[in-house]
Amino acid sequence: MNRRRSSESKPHTAAFVALILMVVVGTFGGAMHAIYRNGQIKAEREIVKTRERIEEHQLDIQMIEVRKERELDRYEIRLQLELYNSALVAVGHGIVEKVHPLPRPEDPPVALRP
């Protein structure tokens, strides 16, 4: 009933080829995963640095706006003019005259290109 098996086993080349192929694919996949993950980490670090720079610039912009508002404050300007002994003085509302624009002649013709 049972056949006698030969003492020499046949090499199963298909199994060895499949095993080698699995090792190559696993190694390649692991290396590619590491490369892509390192790229993601670098991108995340650049994003964090960019966000920090944006926050710094926003703070600088706010400080510039505060300085600008301080310099454009009318009372501050008056004090500075007094300190510099400037001839400029405040003008009352009654002194200001409303000036109407002169009537213009017809609008000049517009040159059209042919």
C-alpha cells in the first residue's frame, strides 16, 4: 500500500525561490517604509518651524502696529511739536474753509488705436 520513499529528498526549488522572494520584498518594503517615514518626519519638522516663524512675524506685525498707532496719536504729535518748538499749531474748526473744485472743461478726447 505504502510506497517506499526514497532516502533522498527532492529539493523544493519553488519553496526556496518563494522564500527568497519574500525576504527581498520584506526588506525592500521595510526600507521604503523607513525612507517615507523619515520624509514625513522632516516635513513635520519644517511645518513646525514655519508655524513658529509665522507666529514670530505676527508678533512683530502687532508690535509695529502698536508703534505706528503711538506715532500717529494726535496728542503725541502735539507734544512732539511743542518739544521741537515747531511753528505748527492746532487749527480751530471755524478757520477751516471748504474748497470746491473748479469746474473742468470737457473731458479730453481719448485716443483710440486703430
